Amino acid sequence: MLIQGETMQARKLEFSNDVIRLVDDLCNLVFNATTDHDVEKIFSITHKQLEQIIREIIDAIPDCIFEQTPQKLDEIKNIFAKEFIFFQVQEKLNDPHYSDDLSDFIKIFARDIQKKFNCAS
């Protein structure tokens, strides 16, 4: 039997994997990106870095987000993927302010999702 923390980590990992697939699918649809190299050109980061950044963001999101119904979770995944793409195409990992901008993105995204889905952290 999994303890609460392990269950939440499993939920976050599954959520992360789904979001990564959605980002890949959207990049394919919008930018005709079919390879990891194409994704690198779009975001100026490797696909592995993209995965790490997405997981970092999701780890920082309050747990209550992941306790939503499956339908709401799908909606959150779609919102997240689109917002992340919009954020990342504007940012460069080597920019000295990237870390601060990413932190701000996480705070704003978490706040907006908590409001939209009536989730208290």
C-alpha cells in the first residue's frame, strides 16, 4: 500500500507524462515539429530539459490540484500545456532572469488554477 506522499508523487508523475505528451502533440500540430530536434529549435532547450522543467513546475503546484475529477484534470493538463508553450517560446534558458520568470510562471499558474477549480492549498 502506498502512503499519501507516494500516491501524490505517482499522480504528479502521471500528470507530468501526460502534459509532456500534450506539449509534443501541440508542437507537432502548431509548429509541425516531429522530432526532438524540431522541439529544440522551437524552445531553445533539449527535450530532456523540457521534461525536467515541466516536472519541476508540476512538483511545485499544490497537491489539491491533483485531487480533481479526471475530467477537470484533463482540462488542467490542456491549460498547462498551452500556457507552458506560450511561456517557453518567449523565454531562453540561458537568460539570467529565466529562473525568476519560471518561478513567477509557477506562482501565477498555480494561483489561477486554484481559483478556477476552487482548490485551497
